[in-house]
Amino acid sequence: MSADEHSLTAALKGQPRTVWVTAFAAVIAFMGIGLVDPILNTIREALGAPETKLTLLFGVYMGVQVVAMLITGWAAYRFGPKRTLTAGLVCIVIAAGVSAFAANIDQLIALRVIWGLGNALFIATALAFIVGQAKGGQQGAILLYEAALGVGLAVGPLLGAVLGEWTWRAPFAGTALLMLAGAILCTMMLPADGPRAQRQSVNLLDPIKALKNRTLLINSIGSAFYTGALFTVIAWSPIAMGLRPIYAGIVFFGWGLLTALAGVFIGPRVAQAIGARGGVLAAIAAYLVTMVMAAIGVVDHEVWLIGLAVVLSGIPSGVLNTLFTGVAMSAADSSTPRSVASAGYSFLRWMGAAASAIMVAYLAQWFGMAAPFWFAAGYCAIAVAALLIAGEGKPDEHEVTPEAVLVGAEEY
């Protein structure tokens, strides 16, 4: 990718209102990922929630998206992309708004299920809208989408931190109001859905069938283990640090900012230097190091070291966000549409996220507070082994395709 291709200023010029409206809603949707992190300890204290239920706020959020990954394409075909997108926004508004009035942790967990479903329905169709409407071709769409991703990942924790200093309920209410504005704008400004006959038909089981490809399956399993490590950071590090909302928010702001910047600027350059697969292996190895740092921080009771590990983990995460999808998709059969293979890949990847988020608290109960990070380091080692097996004897790519960057960003 050249400097001209990476000109965000050029990509932002002259975009139609439909793109701006969708991008605004996408920022709010991405904010939901890090919104809960700064207030996790506050929720525990206010609702008397055990750690095993706190981490379910992430586990069910990702778990429902594992299933939703199979139905979003079908829903867009059956009901139309605008209706699907709007339904997703309505789910987020309801879930976030009612969360502000939750009386116990079980209600919050149930509402996160609805939130996760809404997020899945919205993100998949929002990407299609931005690609279809953005000026400057697919490259411009990539930059706009990654800009929305970066702003959302960075601002989400800050919003949670600032409002969470007042009360843990405020970040949920604030998100609901912002997303309500996005939903109204999308309903009014996005073009109406065309006839169903003009849409590409989708079979619910096609993504699962794509995983019959052995190499794609092994790559997807490797991605699932890495994503398990990623969600160890997201779900467990706030509890391990035990910081008040404003300080936890600053840590996750740094994490989100580095994730976004590394995805745009470092990932493509790493691929050019050592190849996409080599870059993925190096980034997972770097992520393993940050997990060891976090584990040592817990053992030595050095909160600053845990926080530093979280922030630095954003760099390999951003690189992997850009490169991992392309490496996995390179194994897909030419007869399988890329979107179908990507859905199968994401199905397994998000399954790793959900399983990890659910298990972290139990690992801590069984083996100690540092155990989730030690296990995360092990997940990274397994991911490296899987990629080495899947890529044996295959040439490495030194160019990052636009599709790989875009789909990689979508998986957040």
C-alpha cells in the first residue's frame, strides 16, 4: 500500500451522507467492545457479582456472535441489508438502555446477549454499505472503516471511564443515546432495500462447509487460539489490575489506539518486509511475550507491568488484525466465495473468544490470578504451531490485499 493509498485525508473528502451516517454508527458499535472494561470492578462492587459472572459479560457477547456469524448473510438476503442493519441498531439501543437500569448481574448478562446479536447484525451490513457507497473505491472504504474502528476502540474505554467515575450505569445510558441517534439517522438517510431477487442467496450452512478445507480449518483453529489470548486481555486484565474506572480507561485507551495505528501503518510494512505469514508468526510471538509480562505483573503484584503489557499488546493485535485474515483466506478453495470462507473462519475465531472469556475466571479460581495470562501464552504457542503446520511448503505473500484488511477489521 502506497502513501497515497493510505491518505486518510483524501478518503474523508467528498463522502456522501450515507457513508458518514453509517461510519458514525459503526464508531458507536465498536465502542461497545471496550466500554465495559473500565467499569468491570465497579459493577462487581455495586452488584456483588462474582468474577465468573463478570467475565460472562464478554463471553455471552461473543458467543452469540458465533451463531450470528451464520445468520447475518441470510438475514440480509431475506429481509434486506437496511432492515438488517436497523434491526441490529435497535437491539443495541434496547440492550444498552435497559442495562443502565439492571438490578443484578444476571440481567446484565442477558442484555449483553441482545447487544451481541445487534452488533453482529449491524457490523456485517454496515461494512457492505460503506464499501458500496464510499467514494475512492474499496481502498477509501478500508480507510474509513479502519478510522471508525480506531475511534471506537479508543473512545469506548474513555467513555466508560469518564462516565463510570460517576456511576457504572452512565456508560450504558450514554451509549444507548448515541446509538439511538445513529439508528434514527440510518433509518432516515440510508437507501431503501431493493427487491430480494437482486440479492445474492445465502445458505446458512455454507460457512461450516467451507471448513472442510483442511488448511483453512487449521488456520482458523490457530486464529481461535490467538483470539482466546486477545479476550484474556479484554475480559481478565481489568479484574487483575483492580483499577478505578478512569485509570483502567486510560490503559484501554492506549490499547485501542495502538491496535488501530498498528493495523493501518505497521501491518502492511511488516508483510512487505518478512511476508504475511512471517508477520503473523512474529506478531503472535510478540503477543506471547506481553502475556508473560502480564502474568509476571500479577505474580509480583506490579499493576503498572500488567497495564504496560495490555497497552503494548495492542501493537501485535493491530498487525494480526490486518494480516491474519489474509493468511487464513489464502487457503480457501477458489470455488468458495471469499465471504463464505471468511464467515467460517470467523465462526471458529469468535468461538475461541467466547470460550476464553468464559473460562478466564475459572482458571483463576483453580490455578491462581496469574493463570489466565499463562494460559494465554500457551494459546499463542498453539496458534504458532497451527500456522506452521498449515503453511508448510507454501509461498508467503508480501502484499496485503484490501479484502484482507477490511475483513480483518470487521472481526472486531
